[in-house]
Amino acid sequence: MKGALHMPAEPDGMSTFQLRAVLICLLINMFDGFDVVVASYTAPVIAGQWNASPAWIGAFISASLLGMTAGSLVLAPLADIVGRRRTIIGGLAVISIGMVASGLAQDLTQLMATRIVTGAGIGLLFASLTTIVVEYASDRHRDLAISFLYLGYPIGATAGGILTAYYLGIGGGWREVYIAGGLAGGAMILAVAAWLPESIAFLAARQPTGALDRINRTLDRMGRPRLDALPPPQVQGQSWHRIGALFANGHWRSTLALWLAFATCMLSLYFLIGWTPTVLIDAGLSTSQGVLGGVVLNAGGGVGMMILGILASRHSLKGLIASYFVAGAAGMALFGLLADADVRLVLLMAMIFVMGLFTYGGLVGLYAMATRVYPSGVRATGVGWAIGVGRFGSIIGPGLAGALIGLGWDRASYFALLAVPLVVGSICMLFIVASTNELT
């Protein structure tokens, strides 16, 4: 791309500075998993206290997902204007305010509004976190670093579950959980301000005062050679021009395929996240065993993410994603059949682990693929819109499952149907082209 920054050759390893940057991004990404699980666990308690209907519970759980969608589509592209670091700090500020306000809400309307605000802050973060990790990871370990970044989701989900169980178990209320999350977000703002520098590619493109010096200080900390001069500045268009760039220069096919792959994957994955415990309980297992199923799903996801990151350095990323999706679909269809049978608990948990491994792992592969499709000038916009469109799938999946169950579909049938989107996602890989190897 004209005017783009070509980074100097780098060592194979990663410096302490690079590892710390990736770790900070992982800690921030924990808020996504934390938020989803906390909402699911506290919703029945809140509904009981305020006499809310079951329909309200469903809307409450979906509220932050709607906010995430808006944040990814509308707010995330700001990172290509004001910078990745400022966008991350802004997103954390919105999350902190939203969570604390949730804990202080006095009625259902206030609580719903604060949940949407919190989701918008989370949606604002994703594209910037991904692009920061892409820049500060070494070439050899880039896909592994992205997998490590999104390992934050299951870790955050586990932490949220433990914190919620603790507060509810000791007789505390649900408010403390949200306030604790908000305070954690404030602490992460301080960590970002102290230890996470601005994106090198953004500084090279926008060239604010002192940009070359700031870039070279960061390169020193990464163990890379300094730059003698900045490249020609990139022309920055309005936001709708950046969105239009996702379809220009032959990108349109990859963009549409990427959007469809994100939406189909999230549809199947969020169905599993939302319904696995309930499915197990309906199959005759205890409530604690149902909750265990949710934990095992997230654990499998964490393992799948790391395996894909390791394999991606040796094999085609598109091929890996397609394989993960097909294997995940097969696992879902088989689970739908066997969950109705008299199957040993250990086998059911093993199957849930496998479903989590392939669906979560495939989604993380899509995050890595999105960074390869777009050049640096529109990368945050491209990744943000891909995630935002995918969020529609995350909203549709759990609701569609509920509708099918309400119509009397048996478990094998709706699991098989909701596995089909993963197959569609695997086919999408045929139409995605990595437009550039220039990752900074």
C-alpha cells in the first residue's frame, strides 16, 4: 500500500515489552467473557428481586450483545482516526462507567440502559486489541499471540462465574459483582496508560508531532532497528470512505466472505454458550452438572485457541479454520444425538470439550484472518466491522434455538440444524484472500 510502513527485520523471539503488551490485551479481553457470564448468572436473581418476566431476562442477557454490535460497527472505526491506544482507554472507561452504573441501577429501565452502554465499550475494544497484538507480536508468533489474546474470553468467563458464585453464596447481592467489574476496568486504564504504547502503524500513518521519536523508542524496546525517516503520510478519508475501502481494490469478496464466516460461527458458538447447561439439565443431569458443562465448554475453547495458534505457524490458516468448523459441526450433530441417550457423564463432557475446542478455535482463527485481509490504514475498521456483523449471529443463535425448542423440535434436530452454519463458515474460507503480508 502506498505510504505504508515497512518494518525492519526482527528476531524470532519476543521481548519482555512485547510479551507484556500481549498480556495486557489478554487481561482487557477478559471483560467480554466476564460480562456475558455475569449477566447470565445474575439475571434470575435480579428478576426475582424486581418481579421481572422471563422475556425480560432474555432481553437483559442480549442487551450487552446489542451494545457490542453497535460498538464494533459504529465506534471501533474511531481507532483509525484517534489511535488504538486512546480507543482502548476510552473503551475501558465506558465499560467501567457502565458496570458501576449497573450496580447502582434503581429500576429495570436503568439497568437495561447500563448494560447496553457496557456492551458498547466492549465492542469498541476488540478491533484495537487485535491490531495492537498483530503489531507487537513477532512474525513467527503472531497467530499464537492472537490465540493468546482471545484466551481472555474463557478466562474472564471463569472469573466472572467464580466471583458471582462467591458474592451470591455469602449472601451478598448482585450489585457487588458489577461494581467489582467496573473497578477492575478502572485499574486496567492505569495499566494501559503506563505500559501500552500507541500503534506504530497509526503513528506512521497520521504522523503527529514526535511520531518518529515515539516509533523508534518502541522499536528499541522490541529489539528492532530504528527508522531513519517516516514514510509518506497516508491520506485519511472520512469514516464512510474507510468502510468503502473494505470493498475496494478487490476486497469485496473477502469482506463479504469474512462477514458471513463470523456471523455463522458466532451463531453456532453462542447457541452452545447459552444453551449447553440447560440442555444437560433437560437431559436429566443435575444443575451442578449442567454448570460444569458450561465450564468444560470454555475450557475446551481455551485449548482449541492455543492449538490453532501453534498450528498456524506451520499450516495454512484458512485450511485450519475450515477444518475446525467442519469438526465442530460434526461434534454438535453427534452431541445432539447422544445427549438424549443413556450416556456416561464423562463422555458427554468429553464431547462438550471437543465442541468448545473447535468452535472457539475456529473463531479465533477468523480474528487472525481478518488482520491479513486489510492493510494497516483500515485494519481497525475492517476487523471492527467483521466482529460487529458477526455479533448479529451471536444474538440470533440463542434466540433461534429457543424458538425451535418452543416449536417442539427434538434435541438431535435443532443441534444438527444449528451445526450447519459452521459448514457454511468453512465454505467461506474459499473466498477469502489475504491481501497483504504487510502487518504493520
